[in-house]
Amino acid sequence: DQQVKQNSPSLSVQEGRISILNCDYTNSMFDYFLWYKKYPAEGPTFLISISSIKDKNEDGRFTVFLNKSAKHLSLHIVPSQPGDSAVYFCAASGSSGTYKYIFGTGTRLKVLA
Amino acid sequence: GAGVSQSPSNKVTEKGKDVELRCDPISGHTALYWYRQRLGQGLEFLIYFQGNSAPDKSGLPSDRFSAERTGESVSTLTIQRTQQEDSAVYLCASSLYGAGEQYFGPGTRLTVT
């Protein structure tokens, strides 16, 4: 049973436009969420996180939105750049103090120049 | 500074053989994690080490899997009597403390023929 779901395996976006990556979760006990980015042949790298006490967290071109009632989060990248082309994983945990992250299956983003 | 390193980067083995995968965490990181990513799947938690505490082995899929860690340094993940379903990328991560940001290594791609 997949507790964290990324239903879009891939996404293509034109350079300069907005990329929106979506993630849904089923466990209402999750209260800390993260996004990781992964380039080929490299390990995932942390991108941005959000706690359930917030509904938005912004870091430069990256913004994560959390809709607790819908159990949905999204990552917005504006403007998208070719270097953003990677696989993006969302992850969730039961609290900001726990080490056990449940990862989604990833969305491959391709930003077209 | 040096990141998390893993060796080998690729391993091809015959079904039934044992394999040993190595992880060198970032120096000073007390927490170390092993994950598995099968094709088309998310990252699957395997095991967690934190300092001298007993490891959390709850994610190990069978008793053919085991892991050791020497103090707060190198860890090895051993898979005995490998099966084709063990084929995956095995990722190691470390963090400064449990529940902190996890830094991933590049992974070991294991192929069981």
C-alpha cells in the first residue's frame, strides 16, 4: 500500500514556465514533508521541506504548498530552468523528529530549452 | 568536504551468491540509513543506525539481509543468497543526528542474474 503517491511519472515544461509537481498521501498522521531532487547516477539531494503547521514554504524559485484537508502537497518551480531536469521525490514522516521517511515513486521533470 | 560515498557503484552477481555493499558516511554524522529503490518504485527504508543505540532493522525485507556499522563510521549491507528480486539501487544516507536532513550517497546498482 503506497502511503505517498506521485501519480505523474513524468512532466515536460518549457524553460521559463512554471513546473508543478504533485504528491498525495494517505496517512493523516504525517506532519512533515520533504522534496528531494535526484540527478542520474547521483543520490537524492534535499530541496525543501514543510511542516504541517504551515501551508506554504518558499525558497528562491522553489515553493512547496501543503493542503492538509486534501492530503496533498505540491512543489512549484518558477521559472523552470534546464538544470532543474531531474527526478523529484516527495517524502513524508510522522513528525519532524522522526527519521523514517516514506518516499513517493518520483516524477521525472524535463525542462525544455 | 567529502560527501557520502558508496562502493561498488555497480555490482552484477549470480543468483545465490552473497554480496556486500559499503557505505562511508559524512564524518561526524551519527545517523546512517540504508534504502532500496527498485525500478519504478520509491525509496524503501531498510535500516537505521544512530550512534551506539540498537539499530532499527524494521525495514529489512528478509533474514537474508543484514547490516553492520562500526561506531559512527563505515557501514556494510550484506545480502546472502541473492535473488533476482534483490536487483535494485541501494542507497545510503547519513545525517548529523537522527531526524536531521539526510545526505545521500550515489548508490550501488545491484543486478542479480
